[in-house]
Amino acid sequence: MAVTALFRHISKPQNYGPFCRIIGSATSLSAPIYENPFKTPFQVRSVTTPAEAVTGFDEMVTGSKRKYYMLGGKGGVGKTSCAASLAVKFANHGHPTMVVSTDPAHSLSDSFAQDLSGGMLVPVEGVDSQLFALEINPETAREELRTAIQTDGGTDVKDFINSMSLGMLADELGELELGKLLDTPPPGMDEAIAISKVMQILDSQEYSRFTRIVLDTAPTGHTLRLLSLPDFMDASLGKVMKLKKKLDSATSAIKSLLGKEEKRQNVSDKLEKLRERMAKVRDLFRDSDTTEFVIVTIPTVMAVSESARLHASLMKERVPVRTLIVNQILPPSATDCKFCEIRRKDQMRVLEMIRNDPELVNLRLVNAPLVDVEIRGVPALKFMGDMVWR
Ligand SMILES: Nc1ncnc2c1ncn2[C@@H]1O[C@H](COP(=O)(O)OP(=O)(O)OP(=O)(O)O)[C@@H](O)[C@H]1O
């Protein structure tokens, strides 16, 4: 697909729906007054959680060099809401921003309450500055790659080699199982291809203006496998490339005799480009000057345990992590709701657990309250952004 074809414009005005009364504040001890999007001031009740911290948004927003923020965590904790709200905030601070979902189960469209599907860059309505969203369907990205390789004769490489009586090389290529890799990809592979596609888009001159890229990633398991994948891909594709070079020199004489076209050169180029992009993805994840991985969790033992494991893996892979967002914290109950009281006590215990967890203790802890409406649409995201990203 031509890069220019990635833009799609929304002509219909969007209805964001009513928003929003809030019942808690992000870590506030002093009960600040926030303004809702309809300009009706409302009081935010305090969430009494001791470790108040800010995400250092000033630092995040400073500078026009391109920066990447990846949000990840357990399913359903609020990754998309946090990612979308960060993107809105960057855009409202003047950064041309792109928010990208590489989660096979996209929810950016739901979060923005706009249709952002289709694998193209879509402008988000209702934001002061440039904000574009992109939902990459990892399966489609994989199919595109497969078709590109097939069209250029790539899947027939093995047959072709056999027909040239180079069976030994064919076996060697077979061992690399590139075709199988695309048929039944290991978990994380689709996302790696999707991210490499994002890199391809961002590499083009046309999109060089984007200075903030926010990635809403798939739940933890995929992220972890994704991290180790570029190395694996790099090695596999590197081997394929070497083999192809050998093959090219071995067959070029025969091919020129038979007058066959050099179709496979295209395949080689594509694989080489994919390998380069995979290597770029790997480097990007580890570059603390440009990249930050933000872990999002909720105050339950299960979610926090998973976050600790995610953090340990990210550290092992040398991915920079500074912030842990604990989302959906219940505010103190204004009524004598026993259920709410018990849940909140439970949550406070979990917050204490986070503060004492050796894996998480050094992270900036940002507590975000559970609000009494769904976070949906730009005004709601703007509101969430002002609570979380400070
Ligand atoms: N602080 C909050 N208060 C109230 N509702 C919230 C809050 N944060 C998120 N939500 C709601 O919780 C639901 C799940 O949020 P979201 O889609 O952002 O999670 P996710 O981690 O991206 O999920 P998935 O793993 O399925 O992609 C949404 O309906 C969202 O509006």
C-alpha cells in the first residue's frame, strides 16, 4: 500500500456523549476541583493513598525530538484509556502525535468513540492539534508480507531450488521454516510485524513531523514474547539472507542460460528490509533516550503480580521503565456501602504491597481513580489525561 493511501478522513461530526462526573482524584490528598468538559466545576473527593507521585509529564512533553511511549499490562486494566489519554494530552500540547494499536483486539476506536479501523492513519476529531490514530491488524500485516513474498515467487523458492538440483540448499532453507513461521506464527510474531510496519510508516519523510508516538500494546504475554522475537527474527532472516546470496551466485549462470527473470531479488530485498526493521524495533525498545515503557495495572494481587513479572522481564531485556500507573482505585465511600469499604480496604492493602515489592518499589507510582462513567470519547480522555499525566 502506498504510504499516502494511509490517510482516511472522517467527514461526519462525532458525538462524544455526555461526560463526566468523577468520584475520585489521581492521588490527590487535597481534593482539587477539576473542570469537566461542559465547564461545570465539580469537587473531586480525595483518594487517601500516601505515595503521591506524578508521571513527570513536563519532562515527557519537552523537546521536539521524536519520542515513543509504549503502554502495556494485563488485559482490561486500562492500557488503551491511558494510551489514548496520553496521546490527546501530547496533541493538546502542540505535538503532532500518532497513537497506534498493535493489539489484535483493538479498542482505540471504542476509546475515542470514532471509527479508526481499516489499517490507515485517521485524524482524531476534537483535539486542538494534530492527532492521528492507526489500528494495525497484525494478521493483515502478516498476510501482506506473505502475499508480497508469494507474488515475487518466494513461496516457490524451495521448488525452484529443487528444480535447479540444489536439493541440499533446499533442505537447509526448509530447516529455517520461514514459510511455517508465517503460516503458524509464534505468539508475538504478528505484533512484531505490526510494529515493524509502524516503523516503516514512520521512516517515510511524509510522517517525519510526528514527534510523539504512543503505542497501545497487546496484553502482557504478547509483549514479553514480542521482546525476544526481533533477535530471533534477526537471526532467522539473517540466515535466510546468507543462504539466498549463496543461492543467487550458484544459480545465476543457469538462470541467465534459461533467461529467467531475477524475481527472487525482490524477495531478498523485502526480507532484508524486514530484517532491518525488526532490528530497529529491537533497538527502539531499548533506547532510553527516546523510549519509555509504562506499565498499567489495577490494585488487585493478581494484576500486581503480573506487573512485577512484566517489569522483571522488561528489565532483563533492558527496556526502560519508569512509571507504574495503578488505575481504577476506588475512592472512599460516601455512604456506608459495606461492599465498597471492603473492596477499598483490599485495594489499600495491594497499594501497600506495591510499595514494598522489590521489583516495583523504584518505579514512579501514579494512582488513578475509578470514575463513575466509562472513559470514552475525547473529552473523557482529556479529563483522564489531566488526572493521570501530570
Ligand atoms: N479509571 C477508570 N475509571 C473508570 N473506567 C475506566 C477507567 N480506566 C479504564 N476504564 C474503563 O475500563 C474498560 C477497559 O479499559 P481499557 O480498554 O482502556 O483497558 P485495556 O487494558 O486496554 O483492555 P484490553 O486489554 O482489553 O485492551 C473501558 O471500558 C474503560 O472505559
